Amino acid sequence: MEISGIISAIVIGVVIGTLGRLVLPGRQRIGVLWTIAVGIAAAFVGTAVAAALGVADTRGVDWIEWLIQIALAAVGVAALERLRARA
């Protein structure tokens, strides 16, 4: 992976993490860095899932891939919130 790919993954991860956090009801008590980390992970995993489903490379905007990534980010933020609430 080239440096431009890594930078774009980080930027997309920030957006995905933020959107994943916004779709959850209530307040999440995790930090910004955790949100970014979850977003980056969700972006990578969501891209792999979309590729496995055959919807990663479509014409125009890949809406299905975005929805998969946002859903994974929401699940990740919720899971991290629950883990941190137990500690």
C-alpha cells in the first residue's frame, strides 16, 4: 500500500468513525482517537466485505460499501463503549 492509500484510509476512517458514532443513539463515552481507530478498522473490513460480496467496484459512488463500513463502525463503537463501561 502506498502512502497516498494510507493517508486516504485514515481520512476515510475519520469520516466512517464519525458517521458510525452519529447513527448510535445517546452519548458514547469514548475518545476521538478511539473513534478514528474504529473508523479505520471498519473502513478496511468493510472494503473487504464489500469485495467479497462483489459490490466494492461499481460505477459512481459505492453506496453499499459505505453503508457496510458505517454499520461496522457503529457496531465497533458500541462494542468499545460496552467494554469501557465494564472497566
